[in-house]
Amino acid sequence: QDWRPWASVLARAVHNVDPARLLLLSGVDWGFDLSGFPLDHPNILYSTHVYPERGDGWWEAFGHLAGRVPLIAAEWGFAGDDPAWG
């Protein structure tokens, strides 16, 4: 619950210097959870980090942003015993 307000402060600080700057914003829980977003700021690319141990609550964590704001899976991986997941 603390990350969203801080992300807004930081985005505002960067955009006060360079309004066109593109920001890459990850969520909490090792970057996976973007459930408290989006922010009311322009030029943000939302970034999730997807790993099998984070579970399957993808819609709640970041799927709700799909089609609404720019969103990428900037990081993903798998355990050595399940390369098909990756």
C-alpha cells in the first residue's frame, strides 16, 4: 500500500524535469503485483515480473491493466525442473 503513493511522487519528480520521459514502473512482490495501478501520470510503461512461485493470480496482479495502459512482462523465468513453464 506504500508503493503507489511513492511511485506517484517519483513519477511527478521525473516528469517535472522532463515531461516526455518514459518511465518503467514495476509493482511490489518482486515486481509482479501491479494491483494498485495505474497512476494518473502520462508516459509510464507498467512492468510485471512473472515467475511460477508468484501463483496464478495474474488478472488481479497485472491483467486488469491489459488494454488500458502500456504493459510488458519485463522479466520471467522458471525453476530448473519445469522449463516448459518458461
